[in-house]
Amino acid sequence: MRFVKFTLVGLISITLAFLSLGFFHAEFKYENELDINASAENVYRIFTNDELKSKWLSGYYGSETLAGTASQSGHRKLLTFKQEEQTFEIIEELTEVHEGEKIVFTLETELFTGVNEVYFMGNDQNSTLKSYTTVKGSSIFYRAMFYALKSSMQNQTQQNYEALKKVVENEMHLSR
């Protein structure tokens, strides 16, 4: 009986500690940065090209416009991702577009909302992509879960950008 009591108290303590992460960390931010051997304009062009996203964005399956005009503020689209047997949908809305320099978009699912600011800086031969991401879970449980997965999310984003770099540099090599 004593073992059950201590086990129950331990499980409740661990659960409360986990949920407190979501209470104290309603949202979190992370950054990514990558140097690419191509102009900022070319990186931007490939980053925004939906036909090439499946080559660098992990699990990307396709998109469908919900409202607005492509590549303009207010454009909303439904992004579909497939991983193994599961399908995920994310609504993306462009909130700020400075062609070739900066793009800001929101992401919304049942589990979280997020904002991603991506900057494209450089010259005709080299550029730097900088990304600032803010994520907020839809409930205390998801806030805690995503906060605990922060470094994994940042690493996955970095892997996607590394894949983008390969696509950009390959496209630039093919166009010469």
C-alpha cells in the first residue's frame, strides 16, 4: 500500500512539473541561420517556390490556396505534410512580404500557432538566411510538450534549411 501511495504521489508530481512548463512558458522562440552560395534573390525565389518545397521541406506533400493572392500579404494556404501513415495540415498566412529580402508568415494548427520571420541577406554570390520562429501551444499540455521539444524543432528546421541550401546551390549550378 505504501508503494502505491508513493508511486501515485510521484506520478502526480511529475505530471504537475511537466504541466508547469506549459504554464510558465506560454510561448518560446528559436533562431536558425545558414550561409548559402547563391544570391539572396535566388534563395528567396526557391524558398517561396511551392513546386520545389518537397525537395527541402521534410514531409511536405502539397498546398492549396484558401484566400488571397500568392506571394502577397494576406495569402492563406493549407499546407499538407505526410510522415509515414499520418497526414498533418497547417494553415499558413503571409503577413509581410519584402520580395528578395524578408518574408513573415503565421502557422496555425489545432496543436499550436507560430510566427516565422525569414530574412535573406547577401550579395550576388553569397547570402545568409536567418529565421526567427515563435511557437505557442494551443493548451497547457501542448505548450509544455512543444517547449520540451524546442531543441528538436530547431534542429529539424536547421535540417530543412540545409536541404534548402543543397537545392538552391544545385539549381544555381544547373542554370550556369
